[in-house]
Amino acid sequence: MIKLTSPNSDEPEPSSLSELAKSIDACRRCDLWKNATQGVPGEGAAHARIMLIGEQPGDQEDLTGRPFVGPAGKLLDKALAEAGVDRKEVYVTNAVKHFSWFPRGKRRMHKTPTQQEVASCLDWLRQELKLVNPSIIVCLGATAAKALLGPAVRVTVDRGRWLESDLAEHVMVTVHPSSVLRVPREDFDDAYAALVRDFKLIARVR
Ligand code: URA
């Protein structure tokens, strides 16, 4: 288990999500900001019951400044709706707040953030958790899972059940929606159904 402690700093912590969003945008704790358009904070109700945590903003998230608005976000919304999870109860965010990418021709390709970049960003997630105080946390994919629960977590092994953690009453890991988009076409239905099945566990918590 990773202990989410605040860094020793004299700076006062943001007392609202909108203040926090400004600090995230101004963050220079690693170099990712240099090639990103803006920092992308989480989005959702201030005291949402459920927090979903992805890896990092993608191309469209970087341009719009909003998390999960691209293809992975569309799949996420569809799977949540199908599982019966009310989107109004959900706050979505990422482990890393600036887009990490490399060029391929004219396209900006996703680049997995380094452990150091994830570690530099972890304090923003800690502050989001403190302000939103969700009772359910779902890590989408290995980056968020390992950042919050430690390196021993294996998404394929540990997915789809409630895990022991003092971060929230209910903590789960599941796959990242973009991994569902990447499976071979013949495996898509199964991969998508497994994601919906995991999300149904959230819908059952009252
Ligand atoms: N993938 C993520 O992990 N987060 C986003 O916001 C979009 C795609």
C-alpha cells in the first residue's frame, strides 16, 4: 500500500476543486507540461460517491482540458451506463495530469508516463481524493492501480473484486477502457462485457 502523504511544503493546499485545477495547470514538478497544452484536472460532482482514476489525458483531453472525452471516454460512458452506474455520481480523473506523447508524423502518440512522472503527480491525486472523499475508488488500468495500491497489484489477477485498502470504503481495479479498444476485433465483445461486469459491482454498492 502506498501512503499518500502531503509533501513538506509551506504552500497552502487548494481548498476547492477549482483552485486545485489552477494549481494542476501550473504544475512544473516534472517536464510533461513542456509538450502539453494544459494540465487536465478531474471532473465530476464535488462530493461524488465514486472516483474513477485513469492513467493520463490523451490527445483530445489535452486539447479540451477535460478528462475522458476521447474514444476511451466514450467507451467508459457506455460501459458505465450499461452497468447501471449513474454518471452524476462519478468523478473521473487521472494519475498523471499532463499528456505524455511522442510524435509520429502529424499525430501525437500516447507515451506511458515514467514511474517518476507518476510519482511527481501523485500529490494532485491525493488532494483530489481529500476534497472529493469518495466511498468508492476504481483504478482503470495498471498505472493508476500501481500508483495508488503499490507495485504488487496485477490488474489481470486483481480486477473485479473489492480490495483491502484504507483509501476508501470500497477500492477496485479493472482494465483501462483503452485496452478494451485495442483488443483484436474478435475479442472485443468479451473484453467489453468483462468491463461492464466489473462496473456492475459498483452499481450494487449502496
Ligand atoms: N485515458 C486516460 O487514462 N485518461 C483520459 O482522460 C483519457 C484517456
